[in-house]
Amino acid sequence: MNKKSKILYFVEAFGGGVFTYLVNLTNELCDEYDIYIAYGLRKQTPNDFKKYFDKRIHLIKVQNYQRSISLSHDTKALLEMKRIANKVKPDIIHLNSSKAGILGRFLFRNSNVPVFYTPHGYSFLMADISNQKKAFYKLLEKVFAFKNIETIACSKGEYEITKELTSNATYVDNGINLKEFDGIKLNHQTDMNHLKIATLGRISLQKNPDLFNKIALAFPNLKFHWIGDGDLKNKLTAPNIAVTGWVDNKTALQYLNDADIFLLTSLWEGLPMALLEAMYMKKLCIVSDVVGNKDVIHNEKNGYVCNGEKQFITRINKIVINDIPTNLVEKAHKNVLTYYTSKTMTNGYIKLYEKDLR
């Protein structure tokens, strides 16, 4: 019996869509590879996160990972990463998100094993930082884009941005695990007299709760749900918005299944898992015009892309008057089945890994 190749993943941003991505990818890969994940903890990391992973996957906590820049913590994190890599002796190293990406690319810039990096939404695209910080983060990405490290973007849009930073780039679209929907009856019937609009994710500036709230205020007779929680919950003041708080993934999907429209007002994205889930569940998706969203939703073909409050309100008004266009919903569902499943995603990564393992 051939010995499995070892893949070591480093991830500081161990929550939200990045967490779901790693769960979907590594659970699919562990039949073929020996998987190790060196992770940091964030507020949005599930308390019971270990139960999401196949028992064969080795989980290693990096004690000094933190989101903000700190010379002391980052130096200690570098040393931890080095110790972990020396102990695991991986055949492949895959860095995920900005912090692990910067530290890991510096540490493994002369590595004898293949090293990959997936940004999951570049830091310099964030809307809550100054132009000076954006320029600094973009410079960091360019400086640490070493030629021996391949960047794997998680969407076509992120790939186009990556090509401005490095020539050693490709992309594999994010994908969702269809097994997550087992036990959920995907036969929700829309009642146009009681239309329900929902979003799913952390209540943070990235998801633009302020705009979500303004849209809800414009439709006082419609029910809005924010599935999740977060520091900016106080922005959701409209009386017709219900906030679920943090719930497990299965419960979140059940809430989403009860909605008719999926509304995503994000200021920036990578390729949001919640959007793919909504498309698969045949929710009409109305999304902001940003990278990630517009990579999968094509205006008036499988959903709607809007730019600003006025466009969102106009589009929802038309739906209230004219009904939900089922052809768009069906097209979105088929798109997910064709391009955005965890099986398709995993096969894409296997091709890249095996290319460098030969």
C-alpha cells in the first residue's frame, strides 16, 4: 500500500467562509492524502469546530496567530509554524488568508516542497481601512509573491486581481458540500403576500448591515432575516428585521430554506459560500456589484447584481409587483451543480497538487 502524501494547511482566519471552505476541501481530500491543519481561533470559529472534520484530519493550534499586526506575536507565530512544518514534514504546504499567507510565504520562500497560497479576499480590498493601509497591504502582497509559491484564487474575479500581483497564479472556484442539505426539504413555496428576504453571515462592515437596514426600512411590510450575529448588530434597527444569533450550519441552512430572496449587500468578497448555498436552494439572489458576487451571479441571467441602495430597492419593488422569475432561480441552481460543488473544487485542487508532486 502506497504511503499517502502529507498536506499541511496553515490558516489564521479559521471562521466564516474560510472555515467552511477548509471543512469541505479537507474532508474530501483525506481519502487520498494525510491532512494536517494548523489553525488560529477567531470569534466566529465554531465552539465545536472539531466535529466538522473527518477524524483522520490532524488539527494543530497555532497559539500566537492573531489578525492584527504585532511584531512580538507574529515572530512567535513564525517560530510555531516552522516547528510544526519540521515535525509534520509535509509534501505540500497550503497557506490560507492574508496573515498565514504573509508569514508562511516569508517562512517557506525557499522551501523544497510545493507551497500554495489562497487569499480568500485580499486585505487591500477591505472598505473599512484607509487608502494608506490599502496601499500598504497591496505592497505586502506584491513583495511576498515569491516566484516559487503559486497563488490559487478562489474565484475568477480574485484571479484577475492576483495576476496584477504575480504571474504564478491560477484559480479554483469555491464549492459547497451538497451533503450538508441532507434532511432539509428544498420545496419551500413562495407566498408573494408574505415575502421573506434573508442574508447569512457575520454582521460586520464587510457585509454592509447599514445598507441591509436601509433596504428593510424601504419595505416595512416584508420580513427580513439576518442569519448570524456580529459586532455591528446595532446597525440593524429596522423593526421588520429578525436576527437569529449564531446557530450551527444545519440550523442556518434551515432558516435560509424558509426565505424567498437571498440579499447580499457586501462591500467586498472572495467567493461567498452562503451565496452558493442560496443558489443551490433556489433562492432568488440579489447581490452587490463586487468581486466574488458578480463572478457567480450574472445580472438578469441567474439573479440580479445591484450597485447602491436605489438599485436594490428598485429591483425588489419589481419583484414584489411581478413575482419571482423562476427561470433565473433554476439557472442559478444548475450553475452550482455544474461548477460550484465541493467535488468539483476538490478535483481542481488535486490536479494542482499532483502536478507539483510528480
